[in-house]
Amino acid sequence: MKKWDKVYSKKFGGVWYPNEGVIRFVARFIKRRVGINIYESKKKVEKILDVGCGNGRHVIFFAKQGFDVYGFDISKEAMNIAKAWLSKEGLKAHLLVSDVGKLPFRGHHFDLVISCETLDHISFLKAKKTIKEIKKALVPGGYLFITLRSTESSEYGRGERVDKNTFKLKEGYEKGLFQHYFDLKEIKELLRGFKIFDIELHEQKFPSIYTLDKAFLQSSTGMKKYLDLKKPIDFNIKNSRWYIAAEKI
């Protein structure tokens, strides 16, 4: 918890807009905006849970659309930011400080659960336990949307290997934290009890001149570098991430 508090207190948690995958998922399968204040409903969704909600970017996104939103994160600092942001926007949501190993909102049943850039920061064993908890919290036919770092990422192997596809980071703003990378076999094992109905593998490629700092958005330091177009450009750094939508069986 203290490590994630450090990330947010030092303003490293600087993503303030919804994940593009979340926006596409909602438009495709939940509610699509077709006018200034006009929406086309595709599935009845009222109550939403964000697992590992961080500074609240997706809590804000859903609250603005009138959903009953719940969220939790292991970082107290992140929750303070999220609550202040909600207050500034004049919005309401239910927020708690809690670990992903045990969902804190007992007795609640959700139509949709999302988790972005969270389940790949814990062990695979803990991720499976969390998914089982999420399944219990979903209504029959409820939807799950998650993002996971892929084993195809160039960052794979960075840090100290502590388990299969899992590394303890030794540098960057996430130093000391764990990063797990998922392949398709692990995704199938993770989502037992769910029917996957949408899956995408998104890749961003960068020339090596930018280094991992740009590829994994750790800061803006040193990102502005000029390319010599007279020379060949090798796009050999890759950021690779899964976007997955599934339905509870």
C-alpha cells in the first residue's frame, strides 16, 4: 500500500482520462452516445464496480453518465484524489480503501465490473482469486472488462523474475512493485466461468531512440528527440496490452 501511495503522492499517477478500451467497450456493448444528450442503450446496466480504481478516472467517466458507481484501491492517497475530484465535479460515488484480494462491497451485486492496469500488478494466483471474487459480485449475465499487460511487450523480462511471467521492478516510478505479463493460455485459465465475447491485443511501437521511458509513459523526461529521416528507423520497442470483455456464465 505504501508503495502505491508514493506513486500517487509524487504525482506519477498522471492518467486523467478514461482508457480508450473502456470507451470502446461501453460504446459497443453498454451505451452508445448518439447525440449531445442522447444515448442508445445496448444493455441494462445500473451498478458498476471499478477494481483498483486509482485516481478515479473511470469512476468519474461512469458517474457523469448517471451510473451508480463503486470503486476501491489499495492506495489511500489515490482515494483522497478520487474523492476530491468527485467533489469538484459535483458527482457522487462509493469509494473505499481496500486490497483486491477481497472485494469490500459485501452484499452488493454489480451489472458490470471493470479493472484496468491492476490485475497485472499482482501475482497470477492472486489475480485468479480476485476474478473469483468478482464473479461472485456480478449478477447472472453481468459483464467484466479488464486490461492486462501482454507477454509480447518489450518490457517483459525487466526486473527480477519472481515467478512465471512475473517480475519485481528495479527501476522507474513503479520500483519495487510487481509486473505480471499474460499470454492467451493464462487468460483462458483466469477467466474460467466466463464467456469471452471481445478480445483485442493492442500494440504501440516506438523507435529505440525513445527508450522505455516513452514506451511505457513513465514520465515526460527526454521524450522530445529528433529523428534523422535519412537513416533507417527501426520500430523495435513495443508496448502490448490485452483488452478483454467477458460475460458471467
